[in-house]
Amino acid sequence: MVTIRDVAKKSGVSVATVSRVLNANGYVHEDTRKKVMAAVDELKYSPNEVARSLYKKKSKLVGLLLPDITNPFFPQLARGVEDEMQKGGYRILFGNSDENAEKELDYLNTFIQNNVVGIISATNNKAKNNYRDLSIPVVFLDRTSTDYPSVYADGKEGGRIAAEEIVKRGSKRITILKGPAHIQPAQDRFQGALEVLSQSNIDFHVMSTTSFAFEDAEKWAKELFATYPDTDGVLASNDIVATAVLHEALRLGKSIPVELQIIGFDDIPQSSLLFPSLSTIRQPAYEMGKEAAQLLVKIINQEKIHQQQVQLPVTFIDRNTTRKVDTNG
Amino acid sequence: MVTIRDVAKKSGVSVATVSRVLNANGYVHEDTRKKVMAAVDELKYSPNEVARSLYKKKSKLVGLLLPDITNPFFPQLARGVEDEMQKGGYRILFGNSDENAEKELDYLNTFIQNNVVGIISATNNKAKNNYRDLSIPVVFLDRTSTDYPSVYADGKEGGRIAAEEIVKRGSKRITILKGPAHIQPAQDRFQGALEVLSQSNIDFHVMSTTSFAFEDAEKWAKELFATYPDTDGVLASNDIVATAVLHEALRLGKSIPVELQIIGFDDIPQSSLLFPSLSTIRQPAYEMGKEAAQLLVKIINQEKIHQQQVQLPVTFIDRNTTRKVDTNG
DNA sequence: AACATATATGTAACCGTTTACACATTTAAG
DNA sequence: CTTAAATGTGTAAACGGTTACATATATGTT
């Protein structure tokens, strides 16, 4: 390993001067600068970030904690975070929490032990006090919070829109699939939908689900049609569940969207490739990741923050699991 | 921040003793150990990994470089790697390369600068010499290599199986969608399929594609049916492309699998949720990630390695875009 | 010419660990 | 009872950077 001392020796100056050249601070003569840079090139020197981090008590690392990268919604988020952080010269220390408090704490610990400059967390754990006495800035992602900086999509509005759109398109016996209780965004969606439907004169059922896993989703789907066979509209808790519902409905020979309309949530990439392609409420996942990263970088740089909470808009994506709206009605 | 010095002071011993307690090496009296542990608990001390890493010249960090986490095949790999590394107490420094040599080099640099103990790379870049003079162990994942440790699925065999299965099921005018030239595994699949089809007396076409992106995939699909409208069997370069083909075929009103059979590659999670669900060649992505992590950990620990190259088997997943095989014929 | 200021560079302390080495005390062995 | 080995602990030097401080020279100002 070539160190700053080797560079100093080769260029005939002190380590302090080399450091000044590398960090472009303090006075250093142009000739000296060139000599040093020549030595740097020749020796292929690149500074040890660990030593830097130790002295400065700050690394160029950012902790990213997601529930599960295997859930198709999160790669987009992760990519948004990464792309933005990359620009600022930050790198990502990554972990999956599985919404498990112990794992989460474990990762927060590693983050701290590795001197990360900031943390982006998308977990929905109740154990918020894990974050309470952190001296490192945290931004929550895909999770509402009034006391922490956070970036999220307007889930409640999404729920409202979904309900309005499915009603507008003529569903009369709607089933809302309510997502896991501990996932705040899922509850927001549900509340939004509930608000609209309860103020309408439409029949509806609520069915509670406890996970977003593929395998479970197929079970809920079967159960849904067994319990409420005359349902003609489903508001799914997310696109995975919606896909399972679609799958099951087609298996049962239902004609979509004629007999049954389905609206998902998230707009994961593969939703557009289903057949029929899935109508859904789009969350701008990539942008959410970017926004979170930008917000965190601002906080790290102690810039003035206008909005601690960034709420991004959701949009209805009108594909083929919903009927065309009757413009005469 | 509470340091080892604070613990030493509180427990009335030297830092060396505290260090010995924490690392359970060297002699330390049981009473002393207890005193120290009490102080550790009381002060909620947890060692600074950066300082440790600086002295030891080794961190507990592993670099993971993937082409693009947004491609649904990679989250599984990543998760396999993470779960296994987690067990060994290692954490993940993560990056997307976009198969871009500059980004790749950039990440390798950060990995080194941060004293990672090892690297897992799933990029297919030609710039192999980036890895040539690395003093850190590297395991390649989803990428064949004779001169480096690597973990991959048997792509060629997968290609063969796909071709055999589609022929066995009666397709007569087959189109092979050949994946991007620089992606080695894609070429292996293609070679396998080509081998079988060229030895058969079945008509087939080859169509070259240059990416695995969702948006592009739909273009290839349209082009495929415009160019070869009488195709009755498609061997897709992966499940994303297969999904696009399926989508387009349904849009054109083709009956699947009666008029057209499709076999994908990878078995990404959503393939089973398509309608009709996608027949495909399964790569055990999660296991591949785990294997790569295990191999890397072994190398790090200087254990004896029996096999530098780990090839995992692929399997045909017989779903509904292929016909049932005629057991009488 | 005298003095202040800007420029240029080096020395050494520091960041929070680990560990080589020194030293003291106990325990074991003969 | 002597001596060697095992046990227990502390001091200080690393690890590879950054920076406060000291010092020296160059430049500018009156």
C-alpha cells in the first residue's frame, strides 16, 4: 500500500504539503503542486479513506436501510438514492431490515461504528427510539414522520384517487385489500380509500392482509374470491397483491375489466407488462430516492431546509384493468 | 462519542486491557473482565470500526458491485450475498455499475480506499484488468471466469434445455432472442440453444438484442412479430424480454401456448404471476448470491478451496407458456 | 527602510483502536 | 526452595491521514 509518506518522500516535501495539495487547501506553490501530483501519478497513490475518516470523524459513507430489496418497489428507491449520492461523492452502506427491530438496530450500529455521515431508512418499525438519540442525520423514506426529515408519497390521496376512479368507472361491490398494519403507507392508502367509499353509497368490504410477499398474495387472492365472489372492483394494497388478484381472477375465468376492475398501488416496473396491464396508483419511487438523498446531503452540509417533510404526488395510471370512463356520465 | 479510553478510565484499567476484554485475546483476569464489561454496558460503548480498520488494514466490509439493482434478477443475488455476509459479521458496500467501465473502476477504488476485505462483482465488463492487480480477493458472480473464483449458473445447459423443451413440445418455427453481446451469460444461453437447434431439423431465426431494459424489450417484441409473424416458439434471452414478447403476442391476439410457446430465462419472482404464467429456465439467484458470499468468506479466511469455480444447475420451470408434452410421442 | 501581510513549508499532535514489549505476580515443577 | 512457565496488566508505538502551530521567505505599503 502506498501512503502519503511515500508520496512526500518521492516529491521531496513533507506529508503536510502533500495533504494540502490533495485537499486543495492552505498555501502551496504551483511548482510544488506539480511535483507532488507527478509523484501521486507515478506511485498511483490514492488516499486511504479510513484514515481520513478516523481523523475527521466523518466518512463519505451513507447508510441505507430498506425493508427488503427483493420487494420490487425498493430497487427503484435504492437506485434513486445511489445515483444522487454518487454525484455528491458519497457511497452506500446497505442493509435489509426485514422490518425486524433487532436487525434494524444492528445495522444502525454498524452505520455508526463506520462513521457514516447520514442514514436513509425506509423501515416501518415501531422502534423509532432507535433513532431518537442518534447524533447522525437521518432521513426517512417511504414513511411519514412529523419529527424527522422524511420523503414519502401522498398515500392517503392515492387511496382517495383509487377509490374515486374505480367508482367513476362503475364498480358497485368493491373490496379493499388493507395492507399490513405496521406499514404506515399501507394504512394511509387504506384510509384514503375508506374515506371516499364510506361517503359514497357503494357497497364495500375490507379484507386485511398481513404481508406483501408473493406467496401470501396468492392466498389472499383466493380467499377474496371465495369470500366475496360477487366483488366487481378491487383496491389492492400494492401491485404485488393486485397482480395476484388479477392472476386468480383470470384463472377463475373472470373477464377483466368488464366483470372486475382492479387498481394496484406503486406502479412497479412489471405492472405495465402484465396482461391485461395493471391500472395503478403510481408512486415516483426513483424520484423519492433522489429526493431523500438530496435532503440528506443538504442536512449534512448544514444548508437551510425549507421543508423537513417532502411529500411527492401520486398519479393514477389508467391501464387495462379498469374500464374507460364514461364521458357522457 | 465514547471511546475505549472512557471505558478504561471508568473501569480503572488501561486501554490495552479493555481491548483484550473486547477481543477476547491475551490474558485477562475474570474480575477485571467483569469490571470492564460493566463499564462497557454502562457507557453503552461500542468500538469504532474505523480505528480498528485503520490499524488492522482490514475492515468488516465487503464490496458488492452489480450491473443494476433495478433489473429484477439482481435483488435476489444481492439478498443472497447480504444474508450470508451478515452471518459472518460482514457488511455490504454497494454499487451499481451500469456495465460502465468508468463507474466500475470508480467503485473498485472506493472499495479499496475503504479497506474492504473482499469484493463480489457481477459486472460483465471487458475491463478485467481492473481486477488484475487487486490485492483484495474477488469473487465473480453470474459471470464465468477461469482465472478468478466465480459463481454462476450453467447458462449453456440452460440454453440447451430450453431448446429441447420447446422442440419436444412441438414448435416448428422458432426465434431465438440473443441477448447483449457483452453479457457473457446471455451468450452462453444462446450458444446452448443454438447447439440444439442447429443439430435438429427445425427452422429457426436469431434476433439480436442489445439490452435487458423493460422499455427496449417491448420494441424487440414488436419487431419480432413484424419480422417473423409465423414464429410459433420464442426462446427469450431472459424473463423480462419473455414478458414483453408474451405481452405483445397477447395484444396481437395470439393464443398461448397453442399458437405460440415462450420460454424465458432466470425465473424472476414475477414470472409466476404473469397470465399465462411464464415457462422459464430457472437460475437459483438467491443461492448463487449465498454461494458467492460463502466462497469469498472462505478465501478471506484462507481456507482451502476445492473449487474455484462454482457452477450451479439450472432447471426448466414448466408453466403455462409452453404446452404439456405429449407423453405418447 | 520598516513593518505588516501574504505565501510556502515543515513538525508534531491527534483521531480510536490494536499489539509488541516490558514488567510484576502467581502457579507449577523439580 | 528455587526456577521456569503461566497469568495479568500497563506503556507506548503503530495504522495513514489532517491540521494547529511555528517558522521562513516574499511581497506590499507607508
